Amino acid sequence: MKNRIYAALLVSGLLAGPALAQPALPTKDTPKKEAPRPKPAAKGGALATVNGVAVPQARANLLLQQQGGRLPDNEQTRAMVREELVNREIIAQEAQRSGLAKNPETQTQVDMARQEVLVNAYIRDWVRKNPVSEADVAKEYERAKSQAGDKEYKARHILVENEDQAKGLIAELKKGGKFDELASKNSKDPGSAARGGDLDWNVPGTFDSQFSDAMVKLEKGKYTEAPVRTRFGWHIIQLDDVRGVKFPALNEVRQRISQQLTQSRIEQMVKGLRAKAKVE
């Protein structure tokens, strides 16, 4: 919806930042003009009337609100908003007269836009009635902090499909094979295989528990001499290094945690509604 609004505003130049920030200077060929002033709202809260149809003031207020402070709320901006809304009403009336409102594709787009507005309105209302509290944020922070621990690990792995393959690669390592070369040739994890199995620095909670439990028991430079099974397959893990990690302060991550909790709750709410719905 925002993209549609921005596209429409670009038509009238409303989002042309430099034009708003610094009005064009008159040249010798261009007479100096005063900044346009918005006309007072008509009776009944109308911003203007077009062919007898009222353009509500509420539309202008909403349009400015949707800009999120990117545009100054002043007389010049409101005058431009008024002109944009008048133009929209004129075009919409022409579309009605031309029969486009009855076009199946147009009707589908209108239905989807209406649905999008309703969905967003419901979610906003639900979030307002089910806010994430400071206690919720603090609890999630402590959970994440305890899960992360005070150390992070730089590990490599080779991921294969079955235990026999893993045991074969461990045998090659014991014969002097190089871990990074074997990972590049054999690992089915495309992201790390290209880097010789390197997983970079991570806290244990990043991985499946079976993987992290085996990793934290290793000494630096050692690898697991027995295959480790996770939901992804069979791993050989090598620990390259360990270092202390400083967990960020609550104030640094409060907003992000709140957003994540809100998103998670919305997803659970949708799942709950879906579970009660009859979908055929």
C-alpha cells in the first residue's frame, strides 16, 4: 500500500525532497511566486469538492501520517497534499465514468487493497491490545543471554548424508588428511564447504544441541572422532578457536527484542486463527 501511495505522490512531485527542502529560485524568465497556501476545509470536514463530491480532510491527515515524518507538516506540504488528492479524485471519477470500476482485474485489485487495509488494521489493533511488556523483554533478554553463554566458538564441519561416509572421512583425517580440503570436496553444506567447512564465530545456541554439545567438548585444533548426528545429517566437527564474548546490554537490544517478540506473537495469533478456520 505504501508503494502505491509513494507512486501516486511522485506523480505530483510531493516526494521530490529537494523541491520541498529548498524551493526553486526564480530566474529572469520566471516571475517570483509565493508558496501556495491550502484552502480552508469546506463544511463537513471536506478538504475540497470535485464535481460535487467531497474530498475528506481525513485523507490528507492519513497521507501525511503515512509519510512517518519524512515530510514537514507545514502549509506548503498540505497544499501539495490537497492538490494530489484533488487530482486523484478527478482521475477516479474519470475511471468510474469509463467503466474501469467494473473491470474484473480492477475489482480484484480493489478487493485485495481492501483486504490489506483490514488485515493491517486488525494486526495493529491486536498488537495494541496485547502489548509486549518490559517484563517480557527482560525475560527474553535473560533467556537469550543464558543460552548464549560467555564464550563463542570458531568451528568447521563436514556434513554428509550417512554415518559410514562420516566414519570414512574421519579415517582419512587420522591418516593425515586436511580438514578444509575434505570439507570442500565432500561436505553437502554449500555455504561452508566453499570455505573449507568454516562456520565462523558463533555462540553454541546457534546450532542444534547435538552439534553444540559435541563442539564445546573439543580442545582447540581437535575434531570429533565419532560422527555427530543432527536433523541435517552426519557431521565431523573441528574446533579452531574459542574466545570470550560480551553480551550486549539490555538497552542496546531492547527495541529489537520487543519487535521480535511482537512478530512472534503475531505469528502465533495467525496460527491460532488458522487452526479454528475451516479451510477446504
